[in-house]
Amino acid sequence: MDSFDYQPRTRIVFGAGRLNTLGELASELGARRALVVSDPGIVAAGHAARGIAALEQAGIETHLFSDVGENPTTDHVEAGLAVARRYQPELLIGLGGGSSMDCAKGVNFVYSGGGRMHDYWGTGKMTREMLPMIAVPTTAGTGSETQSFALISDAKTHTKMACGDKKATCRIALLDPELTVTQPRRVTALTGIDAIAHALETYVTKRRSPVSTAFSREAWRLLSTNFGKVLDTPDDLEARGGMQLGACFAGLAIENSMLGATHALANPLTARYKLPHGQAIALMLPHVVRYNAEEVGRWYRELVESVPANGKPRPAAIAEDLAETIVNLVTKADLAVRLSDCGVERDRLPELATAAAREWTGTFNPRTVTETELLELYRAAF
């Protein structure tokens, strides 16, 4: 039996319309002053205003920081930190996609612990207690609401820093699928593919455990059966709820097993070509599945066979069938399937492989990846 140490830290509140309970939940944490971290799109959709109204109705003084961009940087954290220092909140709320939630965690690290974001690059660097946090995801993708990591890019070098500490885990994850209905189709596609990659990667990593595989399996069931539905019928609230729960469970799987080579390969593409994270994932995931199958094909088979709705896999071609399923979903989502379609130059692939080899997530891949294998994976995706 594999040993593990499962420490559930986040209360999960799920249901359509549950955003209205945000004030009640914040009050249970004893907060009288809150800072909401969001982004312009969420503000424009009216979700931030609804959340703030629920907080103020509960008698909680609330302030908003909404200058968060896609793939939050140290500059975004510093801007949010200035607002936090001005109003001195007792509670932080990340209301938005993974960028808003990660930025809120980043603000919490520096506000609570001092120094700068770089001081928390790695794991377990926080020596003080942190402010309680509530995550309110408006996408179904990153699963940041149930993770102890913040992904923050250095504004100058564009290097993605994974800053993790159990103290940074959100106290409450408030999942309201109604918030995801207003997403543009492209956002639904990009975040959904990311969540699917989380389910597939966490199921086979070197750190997998009985706990992580349980979350991965359920995440895969929910995501693989609902992704096409939300693309075809954006207002299908049941399918939206399935995607949101699937992304959340995949986040719990990440917290207990980490990720793999797909994310190691994706991050340099985002840093150097400004590709959205979900697009970078979509380009690389099928090739990593094929590569890993030599080592963990039996685990891929277990996962695919756990969802009868996906059809009966061919025993001799399980990895290829799974890879083709991913390609079909990527195509259905109108995302690119080749690096060459995204402006990536062939002569820069070695440079990308060098960068990918430095990514932490690659060390958890079930089949060893060095710079050589990573370059071959880029070439396969070109």
C-alpha cells in the first residue's frame, strides 16, 4: 500500500446561487473587513458587485482590487498589496478565475509574511500565520480554490514561480456554477482543457496515492462527460456544475499528487510566446499521454474504462485512443493542435526544452523526462 498524508483544509460549498451566502460564510470566519481580489472581466459581468453586496449585507466592510491580469505577475501582487496595506483586511477573497485566486494568495503571502513574492518561491517558506481566504471561482479550470500554491510570474523575467505553503490554503471554496455561465466560449475551452489535463496528469504521477487517484478519477468522469456539453450548450447549468466540481476535485488531486511533463512543457510556451496556459496545455497533452503510456498504460486504461460513456477502448491502443480523444476535444473547442500554428519557430525548440527541463512539475512525471525527451515532445507537437 502507498503511504500518504491527507490533510483536508478547505470547506467546499457548492450550489447554484450560493454566491449570495458569501457574507454569511465570511462572518463565520470572524471577519469584519474584507478585500476582494478580482479582474476587470468579472467586474464587468457583475459578479464582483454581487459578491460585495452579499458581504456588505452581512455588515462586512469590503474593498475591491480588480487590476489582475491573465497569468498574474509580481507587479499585480504589488498593486494588490498596496490596497491591502491601505485597508488592512481581516479576510481575503479571490473572486474570479485562477489568476484572481492566485493573485489573492500572492498578496496574502507578502502581506502576512513581509518581504517580496520571490521569498516564497518553493514550498513551506511561510513562517507566520496568514489571513483566512475564501475562493470563489468563476471558471472551471485551475482548481486553485483547493490548492496551497500560488503561481506568480516574475514581471521582468516572466519565470513562473510556484509559491506553496499549507497556510495559504483557502478556508472555504464557494462553488456557484451560475458564475461560469457568463464565460466567453474561448475561456470555457481554455480552462476546461486545463482541468482535463489536471485529471489525467495527477492520475499517473510519481506521487499518486489512493487519495489523489480517487479525486482524479471523479474529476475525469465529470470533466470528460461535460466538456462537450458546455461547449455546445453554454447555459446547461447541470453541465456547468459538473465542470466546476470536476475542476475542484482535480485541484484536490494536484494538492495530493502534483502534476507532470505537460505542465513543464506548457509553461515556457506561455512565458516566451504569451500563449494562454490552456492553449499551451492543449498542444502538449496528447503527446505526453503517448509518451507516458509505455510506463503507465495500465493506469490510463483504468481511467478510461471508469467512464463507460466514453466508449469501450481498444485494448491494444488505449494510449492512442486517449490521445485522439484529447485532440478531438481540443479541435471541438477551436483550439490549435500544432505549435507551428501558434507562431512557435522550430529553431527555438531546443531553447524551450532547456527551460522545460528546469520546471519542477516535470520531476513528478511517471516516465523520466530530461531535456532530450522534452525536445522530442516539442518536435512531435510542432
